[in-house]
Amino acid sequence: MLALLAVARRTRGRMQPLFEDVTVPQLVLLDAVQACGREGIGALSEYTLLSQPTVTQQAAGLEAAGLLRRIPAEGDRRRRVLTLTERGEELLSAKRGLVANRLSAVWTSLGPEEQSIAVPLIRHLTDLVGELT
């Protein structure tokens, strides 16, 4: 498991040069905001496996950068929901394309047998990690 975490960390480090205007963790949070930001900080915390204070702090930085906005929830004005700004949507879309191209090149370097076991194995490992949290 530690080896898997080390690989994930190295992968993130190798992807960072693709992004001069956003960090990989910020990109992950933007993706999470698009997926479940309207459900609030708690949902983002669960989605990203980050603590709520970490998500709140990162969201504040992304809001200051003009990439997302925190707005009062409709049913409970004390609660905040997050949405991407137009600039945030554009940045996320562009960066997803870069990541997809890079990962596509890696994927095609695998043989058919490796590809057939890779996805189920990654899903299984993800489920195992999810059980630990």
C-alpha cells in the first residue's frame, strides 16, 4: 500500500510541469467542485478524501484566484455551496485534456493483457483504500 501511495505522489509530481497556473491538488479540487460542489464542503471532503478544513482553505484560495465561487445554499443560507466560474470551467477543461493525453500515451504503452487487468485492479485498490478511511 505504501508503494502505491509513493507511485501516486511521484505521478502527481510528474504531472505538475503540465500546469503552470494551477497545482495538481487544486485541479483535483476543481474537478470535485464540478462533480459535487453544490452538495457543500462535506461532500467535497468525502469526494477528495481531504479534511473539511483543508477543502475550505483550498477553496478560499481558488475563489480568490477567480476559479470558483462560494454561494449560500438555497434551503439553508448559512451553508455554502461551490460552483466553478467560467474561468474555472475553462481551466479545468483544458487541463483535463492535457491529463487525458498524457494518460492515453501511458495506457497505449501497455499490452492488451496488462490493460485487461489494470482497471479492475485499480478499482479494487481504490475500494480497499476507501475502506481504510
